[in-house]
Amino acid sequence: MGVSLKDVAALAGVSVKTVSNVVNNYPHVTPRMRAKVQAAIDELGYRPNLTARHLRKGRTGIIALAVPEFGNPYFAELAGAVVDAAARHDYTVLVDHTAGLREKELLVCQGFRAHVIDGLILSPIHVETEDLIARTDSAPLVLLGEREYEAPYDHIAIDNVAAAREAVRHLIDLGHRRIAFLGSRTGRERQPAHLRLRGWREEHAAAELEADEALVVVTEGYGREDGAAAMAALLDRGERPDAVFAYNDLIAIGAMRTLTERGLTVPGDVAVVGFDDIEEGRYGATTLTTISPDKEAIARLAVDSLVERLAGAAEHEPRRRRPGYRLVVRESTTRPGPITSHTGPARIR
């Protein structure tokens, strides 16, 4: 039979209520009493029954995280950070894969797992503002990612325009003037690719440089193969840049592969900056300069927002919370030399 609160109370010489207060981290317990109870907990190996605790509150103790791509290391790293953040609130995370498909995003959004989850963290690509407004599921929802929505839900996203401007400014400061943007998209103007392209244009304008639209390449997707194909297309039409700002690290890595195959060096002939700071970019033959979103802060803010809504903050206005980011300078833009970083702003509200 497992160790109970009563067993801990007997060993510590206190009431069951006092043990419960310590286990639930209530603030009014004195440090001396907390230490005494914790010593008994450690000696007996007591573990709280989290399932029973959640059920007493009418909850399952499970939250869902829905992401578009398991194959993209950024989402794998982010999912790990969400799991860690949720564990600090005694929540388990159920991870759903939407594959970036509208029908799957709508499915998770409209609560097809409502009987097993307390709330949802969603990183959408194709659902629209009107879909979110029409949502009937009562479980709290927190949005991730840089698509912009005018919907009544908390939204966690870095400032894409500012981050893109910092990446381009770094390249301009190094003396580059023909800076390509790989990873543009057609269609909806509030997607992250459009925001990063806007940052590319704005920083050119701020530096009083012409933004050459011939150096903007639309890609089908956001993978390595898309970056390789985009770079090849640019070179094949005679538009050789002296630098590249890529929508994400995978596109940047693919672009660097094509540059190497064409006999060009990075950064000697073409400097490259990515976005996301995935682990792969830190260990290539040429390490990748990149914008590094604070994934731990993104995860923490998302989980905290969901927990706050579950605790009764539903009456509060939806919040747009902006975690920070860093420009991490590596070999793909400057070689040799130490790795450096510059921190961008974080705005929480």
C-alpha cells in the first residue's frame, strides 16, 4: 500500500491538514514547519496522487498541444519546453500533430478531445480568425506562433518584424547590400513569412538601401529541400546575392548546401542568417547565425496563461504576450571568432 498523508503526518507529528498545506505549497506554512514536513515526505517517499487532486477540481490534469510539424526540429524543441512547463503545474501534455492541415486544426480547435483535456495550446497555420470566433468548445485555448488573429484568446508570439529587422541589420552592418529573402509565401498577409519579409523591407528602408524584390524567393514549404531549391533558382537566373536571410533555419541549411555545391563559400561569398535556432544549426560544418526565440519563455507563458484561465481568469481581456529573442552570431556570417548574441525585447501584457 502507498504512503498516505496520514503516514507523513504521524511521522512529522503534525496534522494531516498541515501536510496537505505543504504538499500544495500554501504560503502561510512557516519555514520550520515546511522543513519538518518535507523531511518526513522525503523519508517515507510520499508522492501526491495528482490524478485524484485534479479530479477533485473537476479536471483531468491533461492539456493538449497541437503543432503542425513533428519533422521540424523547432516544434520538437518547443514541445519539450511545453512538457517541462506543464509539469511544474502538475499537468500532463497530450501532443497532437495537425500536419498543418486546416481540417485537423479545426478538429482540435473545436474540441474533439474535450472529454480528456482541460485546455488546448494550438500552433495554427490555416485556421482563420472567423474559425476561432465561431469556436464553441468551452475549454481554454492559447494560441502560439506568429500568425496574427483578432480573436478572443491569449496569443504568445515574438515580434517577427523586429526580429527580422535585427537579422537584416546584422548583414547590412557587415557590409552586405544584395540580401536575399528565402521563404516568402503567397496569400494571407498575416502569416509569419509576410511579417519577416516586412522586416526585411523595413530594415532596407531604414538603412536607405533599395530592397531588390528580385532577391525574394517564394517556397512551397519550409524544409531543407525548399531552401536548396530556392537558392538554386536564384543562382540559375543570375541573381547572386552576397547574403541570405532565410525564413527559418531549415531553409537556411538547405540554401547553404546549394551554395557549397555551386562552389561558393559561406560566409566568404554569401553570408547566411536563419530563424529558430534549432540544434542542427549549431553543429554543421559551418555553424548558423540565427534568430533564437526564447522557447522556454514561449512555453512557460503559454502554460501559465492556460492555467490562469483554468483558475478563473476567463473574464480578463485576451492578452498578446511577446517573449524575447536573440540574434546569435555564428560562422555563417562571421568567421573566425567567438559566438556572440544580441538580445531582442520581450513584452508581456
